[in-house]
Amino acid sequence: MHVYEGSAALDGSVRGCVLTVGNFDGLHLGHRALLDAVIARARALGRKAALYTFDPHPRRVLFPDQPQPRLMTWEQLASELDARGIHALVREPFTHAFAALAPEEFLRGVIAERVAPCEVFIGRDFHFGKGRAGSGEWLRASAPALGIQVEIIDQVRAGGSDVSSTRVREALVRGDVAEARLCLGQPYTVWGRVIEGDRRGRTLGFPTANLAPENELIPGNGVYATHVRLFDDERPGPPSLPAVTNVGTRPTFEPGRVLVETHLLDFAGDLYGRRVEVAFHARIRAERRFSGPDELARQIALDAGQARALLAAEKG
């Protein structure tokens, strides 16, 4: 997949593509429905499939006092898009000047002239242009005059409610990784590199990998059943390893900044410096303070057993 830093950088190779436009933060089920439709249509027509999005997220520019963390890093997004069959990712710089474009200017000057797709797929709630004045229905009515057909994909629901990045974000903040997974269609993942900690877990009999997260959003404090994938190119590891992960401040010892510490259940080896992906499958319990190391060690053993059982049950 080729990544273009803005529509001005396009070289004409995606002209005539099947395109989808949106923020695509997190790739929830609604996003996946759009991607599936675009990829299937592109294959049917023998065209390239492309995705057009914005950097930074428009809300960060328009509402800087209301920051919201991204659900995925750009590297995670690109990796997923490439694996699914998207040929080109256009990452448009989002500025106040760009936000001031009227819907007609965006459609004609950016989409029609620079990207030049044959078809565009958007979600039901898609809005664009100054003041979000452009709607999906307006785009569907206006684009054919420029040789572009527009398809609107219906809102996707899960668990009785609409799926959205906001819903996923709120679930993760409260540690409800099951709700996030329901909306994402897969466990929420955090990428990062293993850094050296104080080795306290080793003294308890449960050595942990201390993660320096690359993601902006980490699930709320608690203990989770997770899977860990080692994916640094130099030293590829096993595809996935069961683990129990603690997110929190370690209140039993010296509470401080939030840490992500993972104990791999079936692995013995040096992980320092390795790059890993932690997939959050289920929340086991809230973080709490224990009377001392011995009580904590007993609880970690129980947590590890529960994590192993939960992950095994998923496999069937």
C-alpha cells in the first residue's frame, strides 16, 4: 500500500479508483463495512481501492480544548488497511484553512480533480466542508455531475446501539474491553516496546514485560486477560502468546504514573527492547492495593489462572 501525504502529493496512479472518505479512527465495525464494500467493488471493476482521511483528526483542530485520543496509531491503521487490500492511503493535512472549504470546493477541487475516483463510499453520518454543511445525501446528488457515483453505507449497530469511535473510546476509558471488542469486531490492541522496569515482578515469581505504549489511549486501570504478539522485524517471535496484563499505578508499592505490565504465561526469555502488540480480550478485575508482596503474589497467580481459562475458552 502506498501512503500519500496529502492529496497534492497524488501522482495520478489512483485516478479512477474506488474511494472511501472519513476519519477511520479505530476501524470499528462501521469502518470495516465501508472497507469491505470498497474493496469488493474495486475488485469487481478491476480498479484500485483507496482511503482518504485527515491528519490530525478534525476535532483536534476545531475543538483544541476538547482533545480526544486516537484509538490507533497511524502505523497500526496503515498495517490494517494494507492487510485488508487497500492500495492507497491519502492522509490530508487538516488545517483551519482546509476546514473553511465549502462543500463544493472540497468535492470539485480535492476529490474530483486531485483524487478523481469513479465511485465514493461513505457512511450514513458523513459530513464535510465548512460548518459540516456537506452531507452524504448532498454528495450523492452532486457528485454524478463530475463523473463520480456515491454509495452510502447504512449505520452499523452492535448490542442494540450504533457503533462509533466515541462509543469505543468511552468503553476503553472505563476498562470495558468487552464493549470495545463488540464494536471493533476484534480485541483492542496496544503497540509498544518493552522497557526495563524495577524487576519487582521477578522477585514475586511473575516476571513482567513493562510496555512503553505507542497508543494514545490505554484501557482503564485494571487486570486483563490478553494476548501478546512479538513483531519486531529483526527477531520475529511466536504469533501470539497468552498473558495477564496490569494497567495501573501499582498501589501496593509506590503509586505513581500509569504502567502497563504484562506477564506472559508460556514464555521464558528476554523481551527487553522487543516491540510487541498487546490485545485486550477480557477484564478480570479492578486494580487494588494489597497488604504486601505475598498477598499480591497469591492474587497474581489467581489472575494468571483466570486469564488462561478465559483465553482457552475463546479458542473453544
